[in-house]
Amino acid sequence: MTSIEVGRICVKLSGRDAGKKCVIVDVVDKNFVLITGPKSVTGIRRRRTNVDHLEPTPEFIEVKKSATDDEVEKTLSKAKKSSYMKETVSLAAE
């Protein structure tokens, strides 16, 4: 299983952003993490999210804890993952 850690790229499973990708920028506790799209890339704004609402992907970027949206965006473009982040995932009803 892929771990929940700073820099992990995840897919949102619920809410208005379901199917969109985001980056974990901070781990609050065992149940919550701080995520960002960033908004300029995926449309997801920075916010606290329950880890049960995220599906970690094998993709990972090197960002420091509590990195700003600009830092995350620059790291994504350096890693050539901006287009990967813009792709949405269709979530089939189980």
C-alpha cells in the first residue's frame, strides 16, 4: 500500500473535487492531511482533508512540509507532472 506522506500525489474520492489529483503538503494527524492542487493547476484549493477521502497514487514529488502553492506548482512543472495532475480520474461506482 502506498503511504500517506508529504509530497504524495493522491486522487480525491469524494466531494466536489472527486476524481481530481492533489498533493499532500502536511500531515495533520492520523486522520487528516493538508492538500493542495494547487488551484492554478487542478482547481483544488489548499485545505484539510480526511485521509479516507484520498487514494494515494505511486507518484511522488519532492516538496518540503507546508510548501506554498507556488513552490508546489514549480516542483510539478520541474518534474514534468503538470499535465499528469490536470488529468481527472473517472470514479466508477462500486
